[in-house]
Amino acid sequence: MRATGVVAALFRRDRLTAQVAVGVVGALCVAAVVFGVGMASAKYQISDVGAWLSSNRNGLVVHANGMAGKVDGKVKVPTMMHGHQIKIVQDGSTILIVDQQTGVVSRIDPAQLSVVKSTGTYAAAGLQVVAEAGAAYTIDAARGTVQRIDPVGLTPDGAATTLTPPLGQGAIDARGTLWVPVPATGEVVPFQAGGPAAPVKVGKPGDHLAITIAAGVPVITDSTAATALVLEPSGRRLTLALPSTVTGAGQGGVLFPATTEGQLVPLLAKRTGSLVLLDTGSGRHSTVSLRVADHRYGPPQILGSKVYIPDQTTGSLVVYDSATNSFQPQIVVNGRPGELEVFVSGGLLWANDPNGERALVLNPGGAVMEISKYERNVPGGPRSPLPTRVAGPGGGDPAPALPAVPTAPSVRRPPVGAPTPPSNLRTSGGDGFMTVEFQPSTGGTPLGYVLKDVPGGMTVTPRQLPPSGSPSFRVQGGQCGREYVFRVAVRYRDRAHRLAEVPSVRSAPVMPCVPPGAPTDVRAVATSGGAQVTWTAPPGGGSAPTAYRVGWTGPTSGSRAGLTGTSVTLGEIGKNGSYTFTVTSSNGAGAGRQAQASANLTGPAQRYPTRHNQNSKAYIRPTPDGTSPDIGSVTGNGVMVTVHCQKRGAFYDRGLGAGFRGDLYDYVEYGEVRGYMIGYLLTTPRDPWTEFAGLPLWQCA
């Protein structure tokens, strides 16, 4: 088969999701197709399976039925927005339009097909407005301000928050949490119920950060460090190493979709020509090297097994089919340079020319329907003549089909009669192995294929591929954390009947490992040396870990990284209380999911003799002070007393100098009595008695 099990698995889940989504709404859509969509009473009925599309040339936004490919509603935008670029924010019945030049925000009532509210309160060029799960925010990236708003009244909801500008593109996850990248600090800041929560560290200050919501879960990509961080609803994190070609793309050189309906996220590094397909569920990815012309591209979108890359120089969609590892003929949207709006919604892909008549809608199988946004006799909007059509592909007439995209950087033309070089080299890593797939050569008479640039000590299976069959090599061996690059050569007989080869271009870099799984059986106990944490190495399903990180929260918080065994004693923990421990395994491919356990820790008791007591009594009191009625006493010096922990209490001055005043007390046990004794009366390890002794003696809760 053409796709290995790893790559095929990456797409199986997304394809099923899209097909189910379309199937569920199919019955509703059939009715819309058969009977049409019109006006009922004073309200309009528009398709549930549809999307709002901008039509800037005639000052409209239109609603299109995704299954019928027909416009079923129009809304005239405010006059002040005419001729401006607008962005449509759509979340269920919340439909907002944002003027990108002025920052004016307006709301559409889909039942009345009209703009019912506009505000310039947040006016700023390039203003971001995000809405999802009933929450809505404005983000002024230049000023660094984040403001929650009422999505109906468009009024501020609470106080604004100022972060370090400039900010990245924000996004809201399935639980209504807004995530805002702050590249200046290398963090993303979550907002819940309008207010900021604790920032999440992603990379170093100044790193290029971007966020995608994949199946409702935030995925933050640091293209400077070539890593991706998946923040799961459970609080677990998955950190993934991406190919170094992502790092080489530079600022703005890596394109990401704002959202994906499934767990697959496509990333396009324009300068290096790497298309990375990241599965945020398994933590695995595959990379294909392709030639991207010096064009202006939009963020790639994924639907079913296909990735669609908007080419805004040619006005078309570049189509990569992961199931066959091949590029299909480009799909023309308008056939001319200009902005393209491309997104996935409701299990369909939408491609819109915001300044022209044409829009397209594609189903998961790749079938294309054209939408004419200038249709007359549509509910809402004026009954005005259509705009004058521009001659050629930009005027709404069907544009000519474009050929398939060349799929490899330019190479030397093969000799006459020789096969073409193998193309579309796609690499993916596994547990101790790497897979290299390719598209076979055409022309000539190939004798077979061999894998080139294989370092010594590695094993390639098969050693040579026949001219037909599954075009895939498996490379066993290599070092986790090190990237490898390969070529595939086709063998043939030249005119002199000598054995000759035509090599491909170099593949994308790949590592022979994947992130490890989560450790198991995490436990923690209190010892005289601190908290001892133990765990079991991850089971199968990932590569072996090379290091562990232990983090803890509770009366004290912290972390310890670079651990190589399956246990650690944390001397940083020496206070009684309830703790939560997380253990994360990692290797060169990234950090796997965390294992977590909670424990209520109480340090072991220690024994110390009394002092400064002479023949008098050392009193034991129920509370940490020097005045409450005693509940017991110890007479004389050198008497061994059990000390459970130390605690600060009321300040006490014995009147005998600096060594006899302070606020530290020992919680002791003597006979059947338990209570507090003034600290200077016991020979604990640290003097003066105003300081905690430290381990092995723990602090009280």
C-alpha cells in the first residue's frame, strides 16, 4: 500500500469525523436542495449546514448552503465598511463582522438578515475578534489589550487586560478558554470568565508562537524552537519535536490553520518547503518535502485525507492527498492574484474570493461545487443589478483548471530515455525506525529503487525495491534526537546498457523515535531526606524515554528535570501537607503525557534533647505561644523528646537576650501529651531557634 500504517492512521480519525458530520445533517440539507430556501413570515430560514462569506465589492455578506452550493441569504454591511476588507466571525448564531481598517465591530441577526448592532468602542486597525462556546473577546495586538465582550450587545464585559505587545492571534477552545500568545515573554496566557489565569511557558522570550485549536484543544507551536505543545483538557501536556525545517522557516514563514475539526494539524514551512502533518492525539507526525513557488500562500486546511493550501498568487488551491502521497490538479477559486478566505466548517471546506463573485465548497471526498454570491432573488439584501463582470478568470466565469503542483525542487534533467527522479519523499518516525515513502518515477524503464545516504550501522528494508509494489523503505537504527535525511534513486540501463541511477531530492529530516508514553504507578512518601517519588517506566506505544521531569504543587511548588532513573528524593519538599506530583517522560522526539498522583505527606518524627531548662520545667502548650495554659511539661536538660514538626506562632521574649526570643515552636510528643514547646528549649539542628531546622525535621502544615 502507498501509505504506511503510521501515516494512514493519522488521517483515519479526521476522515471519519467529517463523514459523520455530513451524514448527520444530510436529511436537513436534502430538504433545502429540493424545496429551496425562502422567506417565512418576517423571519428568514437559512441552512444549518452553511457558512457566511464576505463579498466586499458590493458591500454584502452572504450565507451559502453548503450542500446545495446556493446562496440563501444576504446582508448589507454598514456604509462605513464599503470598500474595506472585513473579517467574519461565526459561532453558531453569533455572527460578527469586523472592519479590518477601522476595527468597527457589527453583529448580524441571522433570523432578520440584517445588521442590528455596530460599535467603534474597540476601534483599532487589524483588531482581532474571536468567538466560540458562547464567549467573545477583542484583542488589540499592537497595544497588547484583551477585552471580553458581550457577543449580543457588543459592550465590554469586565475590565480589559494589558499584556506585553505585540500579541499573536488568539483562539478559544471548546471549554470557552481564550488563549493569547505573548511572543515577547515566550508564553501563552489563558483567559477564563474574562480574566487572565497563570501564563503557560512555551518557549524563550522572542520565540515565534502560534496557536491552533485542534478538535477543541489548544496546540501552541514554537517555530523558533521547532516544538509543538498540546494542552489537553485534563491538564496533561504533550510536547513534540518538529523537523528542523520548521525552525529554518523564520518569522511568519510557518503557516497554521486557526482551527481544525479533527486532531490533525497541517503546518507549512514556506521557505523550506516542508508540509508537516501533526497528529495531536498520538504525538506523531509525517513530513513531505515539496516545491513551493515564490508565491503568497495562506494557512493550509485539512479535510478528510486532503490538505488544501491557498495560493493567493494564482487564486487557486494546491491539493495534497495524504492517502496516495500525491498532489492533485489545483482547484481554481478565481484564477487571479488576491486574498482568499479558506476555512473548514461543518465538515466542509469553504474557499471564498472576498472581492469577487466566486466561492467554492468541497466535501470530504473532494467534490467541488461553485457558489455565485451575486445571485438575485435571495432573501435579504437589495434588489440591485449585479456588478459588472470583469473579463477573464476574475469576473465569475469558470476559470481553467491548473495542473498538479510540481512536487520536488528543481533537479538536473535526467538523460534522454532515463526515468524521472522519484518524487514526494515523505518521512515519518517510529519506535527505533524511520519510514521513507515516495512517488515512483515515470518514463524510461526502471529496474528498481534504492535508498541513498544511509549512515553506517543502519538496516534498510528492502535493500532494493522492484519497479512495482509499495514505494516505501524502512530504516532500522539511528539515534533518537538526531535527524536523518535520505534520497531515493531509480535504477535503469543507459544507452550503453550500463547500470545508472537518477536520484531524488533530499527528504525532509526525520528521527528514529516518537515521544514516549506516560509513566505509571506514581507514588510519593515522606522521608527524612524529603519527599521520595517513584514511578514505573512507560509501557509500549512510544519510544523509550531518556529522561524524566518531576513537578509538584502543594504547600511548596517546583520541578526537577533531567532525571534518568525511576525514583527521586526531593529535598525541596519539607513541609507537611497535600501534594500533587506529575511525572513526564521525554526523549529526543519530545515529552510524552504526564502521569499524576496526589499524596498527603507528613514528615517522620525526630528525637532531640532538652536544653536551657536547668532544673525548671519546659512547658508543653496546646497552641504555638508562650502564654496559653500548659498541658504538660519536661523537667531538666538532656531529656529526649519526640519532635514531629516545627511551626511559627506568637512572638515570645524570655528576656535573656537574642537567643531567647522568637516565634518558632516545636510540635512535640512526651508521654501521652502532644503540643507545642518554645523552640529554644530543644536542641534542633539549627540555631538560633528563630529559624526552621530543615530536613530531617519537617515543617508543620
